[in-house]
Amino acid sequence: MAEIPHVQNPVIDYGKANDWLVRRVQWIGRTGAPDTLFMKGGVSLWIEFKDEGKEPTIQQEREHARMRRAGLLVFVIDNVEAGTRLLDRHDPT
């Protein structure tokens, strides 16, 4: 599981400080899982963190598409500001 700490860690810290339950994600026996799951008040956000301007891999795109077809909220975030705005926009409180 590749890490993008300069984007991921500040967004995770922001989420935790704003009462989101945060869990890192990894599928067993599959590839393409989003990096992190944020949960709060019945809202679940699946976030794939990337370096700025980078795109998800083909496997990630396929898995994200499957998840979206199942009705899940899956996002690709490549900068801290976009990540914190996303959490604020979906905050159920």
C-alpha cells in the first residue's frame, strides 16, 4: 500500500479532529482498494490519496467504479485543501 503522507496524513488528522472515524483500508487478495475510509453520522467516504496531478491506476479505477455502482462514495484526492473541503461538505453534523 503506497503512502502519500504529505496529503493523506493532514487530511486524516483533520478528519479525526472533526470527529470522523478513520480507518486505513486494504483488500485481502485484491488490488485497487481506496486508501482510507472516513465515517461519521451514517456517512461513509472512501478516499484514494494521490500525489498532486497523479491519476489512479487501472486496477484502482475499476475497483472505484465497482464501488460507485454499489452506491458508495469514492473520491480521489491529491491535495490537503480538497480533502478537508470534501470532509466539510459531507459532514452530517
